[in-house]
Amino acid sequence: MSLKKVIILVVVLLAVGGIAALSIYKSQQNVIKVTTATVGRQDLVAIVSGTGQIKPKTYVNIGATAFGRITHLEVKEGDHVKKGQTLATLENVQPEATVAAQQATIASTRTDVNADVAAEQTARANIDAAKADLEQRKLDYNRALALYKDQLIAKQDFDAKKAAYDSAVATLAQRVAADAQAKATIASQQARVNQAVAAQRSNYDALDKTVSRAPFDGLVTNVPVREGETMVTGIQNAEGSTLMTLADMSVITAEVKVDETDIVNVALGQTADVTVDALPGRVFKGHVTLVGDQALLRTTGQATSTSTTGTEEAKDFKVIVTLDGVDAAQNDELRPGLSATAKITTARRPNALVIPIQALVQRDPAAEKALADSAGRPGGHVVSAATASSSSTSKPALVQGVYILRDDHRKQRVLFVPVTTGVTGATDIEVLSGVKPGDTIVTGRYKVLRTLKSGTAVKPDNSAEVLPADSSSSS
């Protein structure tokens, strides 16, 4: 072959290659690069997160029960105490003096009761003597009466016997009355003793209130007072009204706040993983034991029901997670007030059909169908979304769906498909209808997906997106 023919052949080949390259370039000018994913199955877990702090299930503020100066503080913050253990004592000079004085009063009153009992016994003896004397006087009277009727004694002697009998009757009545009076005096004195004893119980209670004792086994979490300070009573949350705070650490909870958009998925008994900022790498298992029913303002924590002004700010709900199987060593580590995060498992779907959450879009199905049909006609072109929906004067009803890839004459175009979703996971969402395993769907990029329409020619490109360099850092 001559050199001339070789040159002509090379020129022809270069021309054909250039035409082909130009054709490919022009055909790809209208092709959009998208990221894709394949619809598949996997175990899906829905999790709701909330942040808050560690709290004991039961804690109390040990308040002042008596007015006075603190003489002894028996415990300090961080101490573990047993039920009934002495926590603090207040000055008790006056209560002790009152108890001693009342005790003397009780002893004196009981002595009076004993004296009255002796008097009552004397009265009973006098009654017995009066009865015997009356019996003798009665016999004398009856003999005198018989003799007087037989006119064997003078009337003067008979009158004397009768007077002696009447006097004996009166004496017995008097001594019976004296006995009744002695019994009444005993009853009165015994009532005084009972009254004094009751008053003494009140005095003992006042004295006992100068000693504060632990109501249960727990941990001392706060001691805001010092020895020598004066305690006051009857004023809540005032300085000097609270001795200390005692927490029952046998049951530990995490009190967290959950966003109002997630609270509808939280229910009693759901399991949760709790992490504590101060204990990195540790995960504590727990379960939901309380779901609050009042919305709390995120900025102030105040319940909306107590707010006097309307607000549109974000709201949270209180959720309490009780930690399971916390041992004694962990109790010492989990101090009240530590920041905590609870991840609550609200649903589980084994082998669920899932898609990435970012693949979901909202579109007008009628407009998307018109766009797909227009792009599919031979020689046709993709109409605009405005043209596709211009036939409807009402606002289009948007539905959620995804874009799936379809082959069209050696090109790949996207088609909007409405889907029904179920449980939402961290990055994926369950699909109940609309797609099937193996379908390829568009997942991004965000700027492309935001304006993507059915019928658009696309090219899958799952390479990492290169972000533009920061102009300020390069200067």
C-alpha cells in the first residue's frame, strides 16, 4: 500500500472517531449524573434519642422539722446511709427541759391518784363499819319497839333507840357518798395523768424532731448547711429550710427529653440503651417506665400548660428510662445529675424491604406521568413541569415516592413511583409498596434530586463528591 493511501486511511479513521466522539459528547450533554442504590432487604431498627440526666427513682429533701441551731452534722456529701441512721442534730435544751418538767408533773399526778385510791379504800372501810353499826342499831331499835309496844320501857328510851337507828342510816348514806366522791376524784386524777402523758408524747415528738434520721437506705447528694447554722421550718425552698438531699440509688433512672415529633412512637416497656458522658464506652440497658403527657418548652423547661403566653418554639416531652441490672459498683459511678443519652428502640422489622431515607421525594403523580409519557414518545422531548401540570387549576396533591431507573433506547431515564413507607431507621426507611427488591433508585445528589423530573436521562455515578475548595483558605 502506498504512503498516500495510508495517509488517506488514517484521516478517514480520525474523522470517523471524531464524529463518534462528537456524537457521544452531544448525546451526554443532556444526561445528568446521579447517585443510585439498589432496593434490598435487611433488619431495620427504629430508634428515638433523648438527652437528659441520671436521676434516682426516689429522692427526698430532708427538711428542717424544728427551729434551732445545728449542733452536729453526722454525714457529708457522698456518704451512703442506712434507714434510721442519724443525719444531724439540733440544739435541744428547751425540748429536753419541757420533757423533764412534764415527767415531774406526771409523777406528781400519779402520786395524787395513789392518795385518792387510799382515800377511796378508807371510805370503803368506813362503809363497812357504818353497815355493822347500822345493823346493831337496827337490832336495838327492833327490841325497843317490841318493849315499847308491851309498855315495858318508857317512851323516852324508845325514842333514843329510834334516833340512834336513824343516825346510823344517815351515817351509812354519808359514807357511801364519800366513797362515790373518792371514786370520782380518782377518775379525775387519772384523766389528768392521761392528759399529762399525752402532752408528754407531744413533748417527746418535739424533742425527737431535733434529730434528723434517714427515711431509707440511700446516698447523700447535697448538704447545703453547716454546723452552727440556724434551721427554720415552714418555708419551702428557703435558705436554712433543707438539711440535705437523700437519694435512693437502688433504682436508677435516666430522665431525658424527647422531641415532640418522636414522642408518638415512644411507649412504656420499650427497651433503651443509655450512655453517660462521664463514662465513655459504657452502655447501660434499660426500659421506658414513664412517658410524659405535658409538653415542655425547650428553652425554659416550663410546661406549656403553665405558660401564660403563647409560643411557637420547639417542645419536648419527658421520658424516664429505668436502668436494668445495675450492680453496687455501677451505683457508685452513676451519680445523680450526670448527663446521659437514651436511645429508645421503638420498632424492629426483620428482613424489611428498605431504601435510603434521602431517596424520598414529594411530587405530583399526574405531572410526573405526563413528563414520563412525553419523554417516551419517539422523537418527542421532555416537557416542563409547569406545562405538565398546567391543565389543573387547583393546587396539585403531592405524594411521596422515589425515582427508579428505566432503560430507554440505550439511555437510562428516571420514573417517579409513589411508595408507602413504614418504620424509619437511622438512615433507611421501610417500604411497604411501590418498589421491589433489585430496583435501582436515585438517592442523590441533593441538588439534582431536588429538581429531578420523570423522563430525565441520567447516568449513575456513585463516586465520592468532590467539594469545592474554600476560597478563603486558598488565599
